[in-house]
Amino acid sequence: MSKQVSKDTAAELAVRRLLHAAGLRYRVEYPVPGMARRRIDVAFTSTKVAVLIDGCFWHGCPEHATHPKANAQWWRQKLDRNIARDTETTEHLVAAGWEVLRFWEHESPVTVALRIEETVRRRRTAMERGRPRGAGR
């Protein structure tokens, strides 16, 4: 278990490279406000966009999740807790005004990055329109 990569996975790095190339700047492993020991993989703090890239095994991907046979009950409980924690984290962030984007590690980095970029730019535009005239950045 200690050999499992929990951050800077290949999927995360590929998406982050594309976002950076598109001119977007973000925070990595940003703490979830008000929730200890939880992190946002890629956070756009000014627009409150949280990006989470979930591993298929650990987060219960409907397409690729596997179920270990050895110690099956323990694993089922562990993985079910992970899924419940994901739901709780998403609900907490949404209640705090964040837009949460969750992706599976098997999704195309290009498709993921385009959706993130679209969301960040849309929220940025909406925020700018909501500012009083003449207000600085």
C-alpha cells in the first residue's frame, strides 16, 4: 500500500501540463477548506473550481473497478468508505460555493483539460460581469 501513488499521478500530470500550456494557473494538492486531511488535486482558488482526478480502483469506477478476492469484506468496506468520502467532500465544496469537476484516471487528458479550461473561463467571466464598473482586478 505504501507504494501506491496518491498524488502527482500520470493522469494528474498530463492534465496539469495541458492546463499550464493553456495559460491557466492553479494550486496543487490544495486543502479542502473546513475539512481536515482532504485535498483538491487541482484548485483554481480565485474562481472556486475544484478538480479531482480519481483512480479507478480506489474510487470505484463503474467501468474499471476491481474487487479483490483476498480479504474481500475488508476491501469492500474500505472502497465503500472512499466513495462515501468523495461524495461528502463534493457536497461540502459545493455548499461552500465551489464548482467540483471529477474525472476518472482513464479519461482523455485533452478532453479533461478542455472541460476544466471551459469551466474556469466561464466562472471567471461571470465573476467579472458581477463586478461594479471601474473595479480593478
